Amino acid sequence: MNALEAMGLGWVVLAGGFSAVALGRLLSQRRRAPGSTRVPVLLLRPVDVPTERELENLSRPIGYEGPLTHVVLSPQRPRLPEDVQWLRSDPVAPNRKVGHLLYALEKLPRDGRVVLVVDADVAVTGELVEGLAAPVAAGAALSTAAPTPVGERALADRAVAGLLRRTHHSFRALHVMSAGARAVCGKALGLSDRAVEELRALEDHIGEDLELSKRLHAKGLEVELCEVPAVVPMAPGTWSAALERFTRWMQVLSSHRPGLYPTVPLLFTPTWPLLALGLFTGSVWLLVGVAGLLTVRTLLSWRLTVLTSPLPPGEGRGEGAGFTSPSPLLWDWLLGEALLLAAFMTSLVRPSRVTWRGRTYELHSGGRMSPELGGGRG
């Protein structure tokens, strides 16, 4: 056995062990009924220039049984139904989403209401509102929901959905494997008063969800994962757009958590490189190891599919809301890994700047960002 084969076998054992531990933890989980609550809720939806799909999401009836104030925050008034309020907001903060939220929290009375923040590309339901509000009402500092793309059609869409629903990059898998600060997705959050206070210092941060989780963890405060997914109806996308999106994620990870950045190829996307290495060396032992890795990762994908299905009524594949897509394939996780690996490799050669929400920023240590001199809108 040469050094290359030995290195490959060591990598297989490391990645396979990581997957086996995640699978074991997910197998021990049981679907719980979402928390039930009727507390008053202030639902904030920050958006700059909504797409047609986002306008559909903002106009959807929510069906929450408690008191709900639904407010869209944007520079221009979008087309909205009568029961959805609008607050003009055009922040100058580098992180415009945080700027929208802080402006709204200054202008709108909370009056004991639980504050939820949900992106415009999420189809909000009454179940999601309950699932996010209940942990905060019970004392959690922050609640979050796993982003769940639905309605994928093209190959790029299947790669994105496979990555976020059926790989280690699923927020359900990230949640059970988090050592220290919990993995948090900013698409759907429930904010306690303590979380709102921490948010005030994040106007110049990209990846404010990562930093917020880190700061709350440092203070010993709890972050809860909502049982109800944050359903994201997908518009047809391209591979280049998906690659650009996840390359930006990798750049943010490198800035925020440089210690975790090398784990992307080692633990999150090893399957394709190891398969190529096995075929290149022709090592039977290495190919057997890769077959074992494929097996355990397919089982992990299956378990994640079980834990996220069925989706809330009317939000599944082709159920009730006009979202249709092919039958789910467990092997979509391989497309997801390929997308994340390509994004990681692209991020290695990118300069330390990102174009985000139409503006270009320089990235600094700890996830801080500053407008690029002479950059303006990207």
C-alpha cells in the first residue's frame, strides 16, 4: 500500500466516522409535534426589491390563530394584500437586512409580542409562526427553522435542494453535529429581547446569523431548532447562480469560522474526491472504503428525508400551493456535494470581497464587512 492509498483510506475512515455519528444521532431523534402557542407575534419581512415569487409569498394567507401583525420592510411599497402592513425602510448600514430590522424595531411598538424575522423567499404558514414563536415564548434566546427548498426542476435546483435537505449541510444535520455555537439559518428566526440587543452590534457583519448564534452561545443562552421547516419555493435557477450563492457562503464561513473552513472538503464534500482517488489508484481497499462511505451517506440522506417529510400541509412537492417537482431521489445528495465542493474550490481563488444584495463589500476577520471603495452597486 503506497502513501496515496493510505491517505485515502484515512480520509475515508474520518469522513465515514463523521457521517456514522451524524446518522446515529439523527436515528435517535423522533419527530416532535411543533410547539403550540397563541402568543401575539410581530412578523417582519425585510426585502429590497421583491421578485414575483417573493410577492406571492408575502401575499399568502398565514393562518396563525393568535394575534399576528405582518409587516413588510422595503424602500418602495410593493403590491400587498390589505392585511399586510408596509413600513418604508431604506437603511444605510452595510448589512441592509439588519438595518431594516433595527429600524422597524425602533419604529414599531412590540407590546410584549414575539418578534419573528422571515425572508421574503419563505412561504410562511401558521405552523411555522407557531414553531418559531413557541420556543422564544418559553424562554429560548433564539429560534430558527431549517431552510427547505421545494419545487426543484432543473439540475441546478436539484443540487441546491439536495445540498440543503439531504447532506451534512442540511441544518438538521448541522444542528445535531454542532460543537459549541449552534448552526443557525437567518431565513427564519424568532428573536428574544436578548437576541435583539445582540443584533444591534451586527450592522457591519455579513452572516449575522452565524455571529448572533456565536454571541448568544458565549453567554450560555439557548438556540432552538423549530420542528417546522422554512419552506422555500424555488424559481428555475442556473448552475452559475447556485455556484455564486454557495461560493459566497464559503467566503463568509472562511471569514467567520476559519477553523471550520477546511472541514468542508474533509468532512462535508469528500465523496467525489475519494471516488476519483480510488479510480486513479485502482486500490481495491480504497474502493471498498468509498463504497462504504456511499452507503452511510445514502442512509444519512434517507434519514434526513424522513425527518423533513411530510412537509406542512400544502407545502410538499406539488401539494396545494402549486409547487411541483420530480419524485425525490436519494442520490440528489451527490449533486449537492458536487455543488458545495465546486463552491469551496471557487472560494479558494476569490478575493476577500463579496457582492451581496446588489452591493460589493470587502470581508474582514470575524465576518465584518465594509463597502468597497469605488465599488457601489455590483
